[in-house]
Amino acid sequence: MPNEEVRIVNQLAEIAKVVDVLDAFGRGNGLSERVRHDMSVAVDEIISNIIHHSHRDGASHEITVRMNLVADELHVQIVDDGVAFDPVSHDAPRPSGSVAERALGGLGLHLVKSLMDDVCYYRLGDSNHLTLIKKTTGPASVSGGRSALRLSVTIEDGISIVGISGRFDSSIAREIKERLTQLIGAGTKRILLNLYGLEYISSAGFWSLLAISRELEARQGCLVLYGIGDEVKRLFDVSGFAGMFKICPTRELGLGVLRESAN
Amino acid sequence: MEITEIQSGTVTAVAVKGRIDGATAGPLRDRLSKLIASGLSRLVVDFREVAYISSAGFRTLLIIAKQSEDAAGHLALCGISSEVRRLFEIAAFTDLFLILPNREEAIAELAKSGGS
């Protein structure tokens, strides 16, 4: 599996180094101009953000960038030890207005979310782990129309809080199950699923969540769901899956159930 | 990033080569600001050799557009590749600028514009 790693310090002039390595990696592995271009812009935006906002001590910090080709996707993971920032759940407004009216806050994240097929965020220990994912095959269209973001992970007091947004159907059920399984493999026993952003869940989605729930129970762990909207609640009820999960109305109640489960 | 200026009659073309990123957007802004401040009111920014533009680059373009408007100047962009044009569309920047296919047409267009 082709991969490459580059480490830089938190200075804007270092961005060019990363993009040079990324471009060479892309060319060396036969990636299209569009994939290389879009990933370069996204990596530039994320690293610029880190350099501008992540560290407030004025000291030099290392940023690690890992590139991987996985099946038909280019994954670029960016790790920094700055303040926690989850771009996945951060709102990026659609740009509009004339030259005089135009506000540019959030434009960088809007570009990232529009250009990437997926963005995943994990806060592990004292580091931000952000993975940018771009499909390397198939129609080279911009995915801006639909919500391209699906999974975010924050770890709080040993509890992994996982947000899933968009449509949870068969096309992504396996992937989400794999990511959650990875999390369990890394030692997570308690997962709180935030489903506020969920638009739809199919039976494939239910089955993958059930598999995760059983996997956690087998390890004396626990899965709790919260933030289920009316539409999605109806799907839980109709499918008969509602009774198979621990469901809480709020995040605090969910965290409470998980804290108790550890005792 | 490299910046080259070419004077053509009353129009100044600025050819940009490389990446307009978080590190290079600042120097580009300073260079274009200086041209506007020095009284060169008809500016063409040629994107033919721009590999990509990030949000920092869009910020620079917006600042330059405002300065150009304040100076009653004329600004045009040209030579934008299909990849870069896609970014202009995502950023909703296509309507904010006069965009022409190439440098020759951009220079001809600005040479026609009124004022000094």
C-alpha cells in the first residue's frame, strides 16, 4: 500500500513542502490532476488553519502529514498537537454577496468540504487527527451538493463521542462499521453516538450499529445513542430496532449512562 | 510563486506562476496593492500558470478588488484553468470579477474601459 509521511513545523512557508511531497506522491501513483489539485487545496487550508489558530504559545510545533492510497481513495491524515478543533462539525456557510459585502470567514472549510469526498476528525489525547479523503476513481464530480461529511470522533473522559451525519445507508454502512471497529480495536469500550445530523438510516445502517453494540458488549463495553430526530426515530420504531439500543434524549444523560456502565 | 509584470499601453498585466497559498497570498496582495497605489488603474491578473488558489488567495483577490474599486480602477482576471475555475465557482467568486479567456483579450477589454 503506497504511503508517504512528511513532518513540518508550524510556519506558512512549510506548506509548500507538504504540497510538493503530495504532488510527487500523486504523480508517482498515477493520480489525476483533479485529485492532486483538490487534495493540495484541502491540505493547504487545513494546515493554514492549524498554523493560524491551533497554537497560542508562540513556540515551534510539529505537524505530521501522512498520505495513503487505500483501495480507490487517497487519504491524507494531518496530526497536530494544538487546541481541539473539529472542522467536521464546524459550520461552513455558503459564500455569497458582492465585493463590498463579502465575508470570508469559513471559506477555507467550505472549500475543503466541497472538494473532499469525506473528512474524518478524531481528538486522541492531546492531538487533532484529521483525515481528508478523496476518491481516485469514478466520476470526477464535485460533491458539494450533498453533505459529504459523515463521521467525527471526540474522546472525553475515556468515552468516544461519535457524530454521524447525512444518510446512513448501505453505501457507507460498511465503512462506518470499519471505522468504529478500528476505534474499538484501539481500546475504546464506551461509545456515545450523536445522531443529531442523521437524515436517514437504512437497515444496513441498523445492522452495522447492532454489530458494533454487540462487539462492545463482548468487551464489557457499551453503546449509547442520542440526538435522534423525529424522522429517524420513526425509522427506529418501524424497523423494530428501537428496542435493541440504549437510547437517551440528551448528551448528558448518555454520558451518565456510560459513566455508570464503567462502574 | 513568481510574479511578472508586463506593461501593455495603459494596461498592466501581472502574470502569476505557482501556488497562491497561505504563504504566497500576502506577497501577491502587497505587489498588486503597490501597483494600484502607484496609479496603475487597469490591471489584468493572468492565472495561466497558477497551480491552485486557496482561501487566502481569494481573500487577496477580494482586497485587491476593493482597492481597485476605491481607486476607480479596472480589474480583470484571465487564463483561469478548468481546475482553478471550479474553485472560483465553489467560492462563488465568478460573479465578482471580470474574467476573460486570455491575456490578449483581457488587455484589449481594459484598454477600452473609460477613465484614466
